[in-house]
Amino acid sequence: MKLGIVGLPNVGKSTLFNAITGTGNAQAANYPFCTIEPNTGVVAVPDERLDQLVEVWQPAKVTPAVVEFVDIAGLVKGASEGAGLGNKFLGHIRECDAIVHVVRCFDDDNIIHVVEDAAKPEAVDPDGDIECIDMELILADLEHVQNRLNRIMKTAKSGNKDAKAQVAWLEPLSKHLGEGKSARTFPALNEESQAALLREMGLLSAKPIIYACNMDDDGVADPEANDYYQIVKARAQAEGAQVIPICARTEEDLAGMDEDERVMFMEELGLSDSGLNRLIKASYALLGLISFLTDGKKECRAWTIRKGTKAPQAAGKIHSDFERGFIRAQVIAFDTLRDCGFDYAAVKAKGLQRTEGKEYVVKDGDIIEFLFNV
């Protein structure tokens, strides 16, 4: 799964990407379009459950769940019409499953704030900045929908029922976008065929979103006292989106420290958990993903599946033979194992290891052993 990091130029996207990936391979500088080609990094999803299993087993190999992040260059007003390097960057967003929208929530006269023209620095305005990016995504979607509508109407006029059905919902969708509303807020589609077509169209403003409020150290220590953060938070709540306060520069510094230094530094800042951990976990959840676990001396591993996945399909994540020859799953809930002091014999003696069949829907944190025969 892939998440695109977007925002206006110079809001901290590349700095945040460097911190997330811990690689420092995204160029970060104080001028627009510093990033031209998207940087890509695959990062581990923090999972305390996997960490505890590793402590128990001391395995030869540890494999966490992962999420892919893409650092996409700064968009500017007019991007949907090609301003800046807009059309190219919009194409990069279309390839992503969800969006992390970085919003500047601090003042600094030494960092240019660009909205439309790099020669005209503007005041920090989180609501206006979000509106600017949203509108470019909406305008790009509107053009995309109208082009498709024009093509499909020709077929609909010939009496094709499928084409007529598409026109019936593409027309109100076009009107919705034309009113400056994102596809995310378009009334839910009831038919799976329509939902599938919407996914296939890859509408930018339909993608789920997290707002990452990039703040200074004082702001991130007490985000509720930051007026900019409150503006973004209110907008996120109205949209049903998530919002994460973060200081990209501090997180980049933390990424370069060893564990003891990191803990000490976070204590000095009054932080109990890094903004990155919260952002990565929130991104994972945003995509409707959960993890089930397998454990042992050879390997402890977190496997990524979508919520609602049944046991045979989860088994198929390990190997196609597991799904094809699925017999049953031996399941221990992580909380059950933890409450038993990670004593597997005690779990089994109490009858707390469950045997589940083909209709079992895997839960987040299930520790599973699959039995199969091919």
C-alpha cells in the first residue's frame, strides 16, 4: 500500500519523509520544487505486540508489517492547469492509495511560504493552504470525470444499459465536483460495480487523507494551544479525516539518534511517543489494514491484511498452498497470550487457543498457526 506525502512547497514534506524513512535520501531545501521526482521509502509499522513476541522467542528473523511512503513535490495554485510542475505531480498522487497532507502550522520568516508564485511569499494560512491543495485535486478530478462522461454518453445514446447506469451517477458526481466539493464527500455509492469503477478512475479527491500538522517544538509539545493546529483539527473533524501534530525537523533529528538518546530527548520535549509512530500507525489504519502474527524460533512476523479478511485468504498471504489446502486455523488472541504471561502451555491448558474454520474473520493481533493439506 502506498501513501503520498503532499502539500504546498516548503511546508516540510521532504523533511518528514526523511524522518519517516530514516534514510535522509530526500533532498530538503528552502526553495520551491526542490523535489521533482518522487522519493519512495518502505517503512516498518511500529507494533509493540511483535516486539514482545521477539523478546519471548529471540528469533533468527523478524519481519514487521510495512507501508510505502512517496514524497511528492510541492503543488501550487493552478497545478491542475499545469502551474509549477503540476500535472506531473498530480499523476504521482493518482498512483497512491491515500494521502498524507502536510500543513504548515508555524511561523518562520526565514522559510518562504509559497501558495501560487515563488516570488510572492504569503502568510501562513492552514485553512487557505488546505483549500488550495484540495481545489487543485478537485479540478483535476472534474476534468477527468467530464472527459469520461462525454465518452460514455455517446454509448448511452445507443441504448447501452451499462453506459446509461454510469451516466446516471457520473452526472451528479460531475456537478458535485463542479461545486468545489471533494469526491470524498460525494454520497456513498450502493452498488459494488459503481464503487469499483470509482476506484478504477483513481480520483484524487476521493482518496482517504491524514492531515500532518508540521509545527515547531513548542507547538508540538502543546498542540491544543496552537491556533493553527486548531484550525486544521476543526477541518479534519468536519471531513471525518484524521489529524496528527508533528515537528518534522525534530522527528528527523530523532531518526538519527540511538534508542537511549531518543528516549532522553523525547522526555526533554515532553513527548511520550514520537509523531512518526503515530503517523505511521494512523496511515496503516487509514487504509483499512490490520496485522495477524506468526511466531517461533525461526521468525516472528506481522502479516498485513485488510479488515474483514477470512482465515483462508489470510493464510494465502503466507503461501498460496496454505489457502488452496486450508483445513483450519489455530488462533490465540495476543491479549490472551499476554495475560497468561506468554506461557503457551497455560493458554492451551485453559482452552484459550481456538480452532477456527473457513468462515473465521481474522482479528487484529491474532497469533495464528494454519493447518493445510495439498
